[in-house]
Amino acid sequence: DVKVTQSSRYLVKRTGEKVFLECVQDMDHENMFWYRQDPGLGLRLIYFSYDVKMKEKGDIPEGYSVSREKKERFSLILESASTNQTSMYLCASATPWPGGSPLHFGNGTRLTVT
Amino acid sequence: AQKITQTQPGMFVQEKEAVTLDCTYDTSDPSYGLFWYKQPSSGEMIFLIYQGSYDQQNATEGRYSLNFQKARKSANLVISASQLGDSAMYFCAMREGKITGNQFYFGTGTSLTVIP
């Protein structure tokens, strides 16, 4: 069964800490994505990567960075966590367009910044 | 402008009845795909159904069908014979066929509650 694994289900960090959210997929997908999910706002794209070492900003990249050194791993970094980054973070992967390949999601990381 | 619009924050449906969840989209790309996802209270995102912009027929997957009206740019999800387990958040998403990017755009979701 295809799998996207996020390293933590729940995470509590303090303001100002550097936070790493890790995501690994075993489907050999070129494209990987980080979304943030907040009630009433749906899923908003933070960053995505269409290949190793390649990255593109999404709709809300401020305060975040990413790293993709290997095809299967896509990391989201909060350089200095703030309380407004408390949210659910979803990692996903997919094959490139064209085609009807859906996004495959991890189970999410609920991050609380205090 | 919003790429995906879901105008129903919450919906109720009686068990065994059919329900339609609305989704409109905005794109100038002739090649795109439309997706629906279900998110139960457990939080996992479950892929339900896909419709390509060039597909002639409406997509169907079991009790799920996608009412695709290209001229109106709508891609409504129809769930037939609702079950209690259908209670969840439902998200509509679009992927455009651009050379770079390959982004998926999501709507704000519709919370569906199935009433026994």
C-alpha cells in the first residue's frame, strides 16, 4: 500500500524554536507538497517541490522554508516558530501532470506553538 | 480570485437520501483535473473521485458521482444513499496542466452531517 509518513502526529513547541516537520513517501513521486489546514480556510499550500532540490513557494510561504535533498523526503522548517503557526500540517505527494493521479496525504502533524 | 469555491460550509442529509455538494472552479487552462476528498474526524484525507477536463462522461465511483458542467465551471459531488459514515468534511480540489507548478488548489470545504 502506498504511503506518506509524517514523523510526528502531535508536536508542542515554544515560540522562537526552530521546528522541523519531516515527511517521507515510498511511491517514488516527483512532486511533494506541504499544506496547512485551518478551520474555515481549507488547505493552503505552503511550499511544493517538483523534483529533488527544486522548490516553489505556494500561497503562504512566509515564516517557512523547505528542504528536499532526496526524492522520498520533504522537510518543512519553521525557522522561528510563532503562535500563529499553530495549525495542522499536511504533507502530500503525487506524480507530475498530466494524469489523474491524486494527491496522497500523510496523516498530518498537529503543531501547537506556545 | 479563488481557484476553487465551495459555498456550503455545512450540510445536513437524512440517512439513505442523496446529497449534492457544490464546487465551482476558475481556470483559463484547457487541461485540468478536478478531485474530491473526504476528511473524517480522524483527520486522514481520503481521495474519492477524479474528473479530467477532457473527459466526456461524468465520473462515478460507487455511491459517488461528479456532476461536471464545464461551461458553468462546476464540479459538484453527488453522494447517493447517504450513510452515517459519510459524515465528514469534503474538499474539492483542482490541478491545472501548467508546465511548471502542478499545484493542487483546494476549496474551504463542506461539513456534511448525516442524520439517522
